[in-house]
Amino acid sequence: MKDQLSALIDGELEIDSADHLIASAKAGGELKQCWAHYHLIGDVMRGEMNTNYSLSSRVMSALEAEPTVLAPNRLQERVDMASVPESRLTVTHSGKFWSIAASVAAVMFVGVMVLQLNQTEELMPVEIAQSVPTEYLQAHQAAAPNGAAYYIQTASFTESKQ
Amino acid sequence: MLRFFGALFLSLLSISSLAADDAWLSLQKSAYAARELNYQGVFVYQNGKQKSSVQITHMNNAGREMTRNVVLDNSSQANQPREVYSQGSDIVIMRQKNQKMVIEKRRGQNLFPAMLPTDLRAIKASYTATLGPKEYIAGREAQVIDLVSNDALRYSYKIWADTEYGLLLKMTLVDNNNKTLEQIEFTQLSTLNSQDVNWFQPKIDVSKSYEMQDKTAVNHVESDWIVAELPAGYVKVDHRALVVPGKATPVDQMIFSDGISSVSLFIEPLNKGMRPKTGRMGIGSTNVCAHVLDGYQITVVGEVPPATVMQIAKAVSFKKQTASNK
């Protein structure tokens, strides 16, 4: 059925003989997903990425929800560190704790933050040869004005782990 | 007698400068041929121990340039691109990731055999072109052109251009000891006579679902990082902010190019748990240099000699006056 759907989108299947496909695509489920995916591919190939199919719009809204900081700086670094212990505390302590001892918690934030900052400084630098920065290699290949290297790349940039 | 030698010297001089002009003309013809001709074939790309065969179909349909590249031997590697489509400067890459197909979009890269830019001015400043012998590549007669670096800040190239059509048939990247680091060449090539464009659409694999890769870069950003002194001949061609899942702050990426060789500079704050990296390493034609500056990880990556990545890594600094205003 997916084959037929693909053929229909490519214009290789008469629309009159595709009533059953359209009906099941409308009904939802797997075929509806495929319908969206195949159209997404078509849009990308034609360079029409602004059309509002569910998949691309979901990606876009997820992106919009992400805060984007254009220039990394030290201030941002501290804010991010402060946010980590906050979520940990929320999980491990009750709301009552908060209402009674908010100021104590605030002091704790600072304590944890200082501790973590110290940890960062204690990590000894490693020789780069021990740890190939794959994500940098791929980002370089993706941005270089001319390239052939990506025909042999082994992993996607977005899958990099710290 | 003196006059005779003078005349001889002058004529030799003009012959050699004519020969250099011819070499640049051949390169210019080659740059256009890759974009204007209709052809299909198979090329093999090799870098270090890695190797890949790619089937290419290229058509220029009344100024609309279309290319399809299909990777032929990627059964063993997940995540490798399977198909690369380009139309003008838009590039779409389809790669397999587990049971999904991921669609990635890029812009403005010069892909083989259109590796040479049509504007050769930047390259002329840093390289010397000379004509070599004639050799056969994929059954076609080719003119060898040596594109030799004028200094130690970039590698040299050897180019084989079809004597009849100018199309780039083979290209190698050679270091200063004349060792080949990277090679890309046609093993099969023929002209494409049909005007049919049905090949320009991906083969949909109905057993897989498709998704767009999350956007990983914001192009053309500004930041307070400066590179005080770039290696001669290199200019900044782009500045992006890479959004990397799992990283709290985007990674700054600046791209420098001398017209054909390029280098990326990455800057990111050393957040908690991140192990700083220092030192230098080489993988195939690529050199990497890393160091730490003021709580930031600096990493430089490029298909250039070690001296070039090290020079860029050392030249990075923060614009002090802007920083103190914050």
C-alpha cells in the first residue's frame, strides 16, 4: 500500500484508481504518516520548505522552543550551571521545604555551583589524540566551501555526546 | 650578441608566462565544464584508509544545474549519506539512521567534479599553476595541471582535466613532500544525451520513515571572538552558531578559506564535566589543533598543514572592550 502511495505522489498512479489510498490516508495511522513524509521529501527536493506539513512544522516549533544564544559567554555558563541543581532539588524535596527554607536553598545553589565550578577546573586537559572530535570534523565538512569528505563520514553531527 | 640573448631571454619569459596563462585557462575551463556539461559516471573518493564509490548524474537544463550522487558501497556503515541531490546551490543529503531516513539540507558547497570555484582570483594569489604531461583517466585523455602552493600554509593540488571538454577527471591533494593525502577520480564517465529529468528524485524506501534533520546551525552570526592574524591568503567566509543537542551553549564556528582549501575554528565554553582538550593530531588529509583559552575550548580543523591550524588556534582572542561593556 505504501508503494502505491509513493506512486500516487509521483504521479505514476491514476487518481481515479486511488480512492482507497486517499480514504485510508485520511483516516490516519501509518499511511497518513507516510503521506506526510513523502510530501516532505517532495517539498525539500523542490526547495519549498515553508509549507506547513505536520512533520516540518513540529520540527520548527521544537526549534523555536529551544532558547538560542548566539554568542557564548561566561555569564550564560553560570546561568546554566545554576539551573541544574534547581531541577535536582525540585525532584528530591517537597514544596514545604521550599516555602520554609528558600533562603537556605539559595545558599545551597551557590554552594553546589561553586563546587561544580571547581570540578571543571580540576579536570586535567587530555591530549586530543586520545579523543577524536568527530563532531567538529563533520561540522567542518558540512561548512567547507568545497568538499567530498562527507561521502565517507561515519556518524551524524547531531549524535555527538559530551 | 647581447641583443640576441636578450631577445631569447624575453621570448623564453613570454613563453613561460604564456604557459602559466594556459594552465589558469585550463583550470577556468575545467571549473565551467563541471557546471555546464551533461554527464554521468562513477567516481572514487579516497582519504587516508577510507574509500567510497559514488555514482553521479549531472545535467545543466537551460541554466538549472541538477546533480544526483548515489553512494554505491555504504552497506556496512550506518549514518552514511546514501543519496545527495543538488540543484543550484541547494544540497539535500539523505542518510540512513537506524530504521529512519534523515534528510539534511546544505547550501553552497562545490562538489566534485565542480571542486574549483569559477572565480579563480583568490586561488591565483596563493598558488602557481603549471601544465604537466597528458595522461589517460577513465578512458579519456587528460591534461595534468599542477596547482602548487606558494608557501607552507596550504597543500598543493594535482588536477587532470579532459583535453576535449575540460571536465575535471581526477584531483589529488599532495603535501610538501609530494605524498598524496586525498584522491578523487572518475573510473567511468560518459556524456548524458537525454533531456529526461526523471532520475532527479529520491528512491523512496517504503520500509522506512523519513524526517528532517534538526537544524544544527544558524548562519552568518557575529560574536566577540577575533582572529588577530590569519595565515596569509586565508579570509573568513562564514561564521555560524552550531546548536548541538546536549550542549548548553551553541558552538561558535568560523570558516576560513584561501579559495580552495578551508579551515574551521570552533569555540565553546568549557561547561561542567567537559574535559578540556589540547594538542594536535592528523587524520588523512585533515589536521586538528586544540587548546584552551580563558575557560573556552578552541578547536581548529582543516585539510591544511599542521602549521596553519596551529597558527589560527594561537591567533584567537576575545574583543576586550566589548566584553567589559556587558
